[in-house]
Amino acid sequence: MFLKHKESGKLVELLGLIDLFNPMHTVVVGRYHAGEELQDPEQFRKEELIFCSGEPLPKCWTCLLYT
């Protein structure tokens, strides 16, 4: 799955979706999808990522507390 990094606008390829869907996890592992060479995996905070369309991630993926 690909998401966009808010500040840089670069695509991020997520390497595991379990962390993305779990609201108790605040970071996901992914790598920038840029250039010809495969980038090294990094940790990204969920609040730094959005969908490629510009929409924010669903609150049920990012909120630690449900109200």
C-alpha cells in the first residue's frame, strides 16, 4: 500500500499493514518510493502520512482513545 508523506509529498510504500490498522501503534514501517534504487526501510509516524488523494487517514487507525 502506498501513502504520501505530508511534508515532503513523497510516496511511502508500507511494508506491513497490521501496524497501520492498529490504533495502538503510532508508527508504521515503510520506505520512500523514489529513485531507481530500493530505499532502506524507515519508521514513519502515522500523523505524518495521508492517502495519495490528500485525504487524512481514518481516525479509527490513528486515535488511541475513542470518544
